[in-house]
Amino acid sequence: MKTLLKAATVAAALAIAAPAAAQYTFSQPGQPTVQPQALEVWNNVARVNVGVSFYNSGWYNCYYTYYGYYASCTSGAYTDFIPFTVGGQIDWNLGGMNNLSLGFTADIGTVTGTYYDNINLVYVSRSKDVTLWEATIDYVAKFGPPTQDTVGRFRIGGGMLFGPDGGFGGDFRIGGGASFLNSKRIGIGLDIVLVGGGYEGSWIGGVQLLVSPEIHF
């Protein structure tokens, strides 16, 4: 009887002590207790965009009579522009998947224009080195938590264009891409952006292909 009473007392003591013991982490004798580390989360991104763009433009080509009146207009003037593209961008997280992206880009290349000479009745080609500057603002939706290594994104926004001799214009932007190593301090991004708008009264459209070293903070 005394043996059973002792066994019951020990069992009750173990049952009471078990929940308390669960609150502690035990390690092997002689080893320090391992505590879980806090996970760093990066919500904002600064990137350097490097790539190539493909633009084209067209406008009406008119010539005048000697009295200053229009004699004929054709859509025979076209321009190709395939510049090296470089710039910076910062994505500020607004909460959840929503981000505001501000950027500035330089397109450096040679503009080649072809127009129809109505007087000599021949097509004429001209080339000129040009740097086209663009200030951009985009809404960016990111698909995936900041702790995920690969995160996709969609962007939509607009830009202001500034060129030689005080030229200016604006464009509409839409595109998508992804960040790789997104959960690390340093990552890499890939983007494709479609642009379309006007410059100096003529339409302009194209596509940007970008590779971007990224700093997450």
C-alpha cells in the first residue's frame, strides 16, 4: 500500500511539472542553449537599371508652296532609336503588396530618321547622337512576402521626357518583372516595360529591357 501511495505521489508531481518544463529549452551537457534568431525583413528596394531600349516614332511630313500654304502631307517620316539605358529607382512600400516607385533614366544612343523629300522625290536618312532623359513614377504591385527569395511584380505609371534643345514630352508605362534573392540584402531584378506617348508633338513608343542590381532595406 505504501509503495502504491509513493508511486501515485511521484506521478502527480511529474504531471504538475511537465507544463513548466515545456517552457524551457534544454541542450546537451556542456553545450550553450540555442535561442531562435529574429528574421530580418526588407520592404524597400533601391536599384540601378541597366539595359537596352527600342523606340520608334513617326510624324507627318509636309512641304510648303512658295506662298506658305500646305501643298502635300504624307506620313513618310520615321525615327528609330535603340539606346543604352541606365538609371536609378527606389520602391517605397506603402503596406502589403503596394509600392510607389520613383526613378530617373537616361537613354543614350543614335537617332536615325528617315523622311520623304517632296522636292527631290527621294527618301532621305539622317542620324544624330541623342541623350533622352526620363523621370518616372509607377505604382508597383509585388506578389509574394518579403521573406520569399523570388518575388514577381507588376508596374503601371508614367514618365516625363526631356531631350536636346529643350524638347519634352510624356509617356505611359506598363510592365512586369521579378526580384531574385529578394530575402537577402543584395539581389537582382529583371524587368520589361512597354512605353508609349508623345514627344515634341509626335508619337513615340517602345520597350525597355532591364537588368537591375538591387539593395533591399
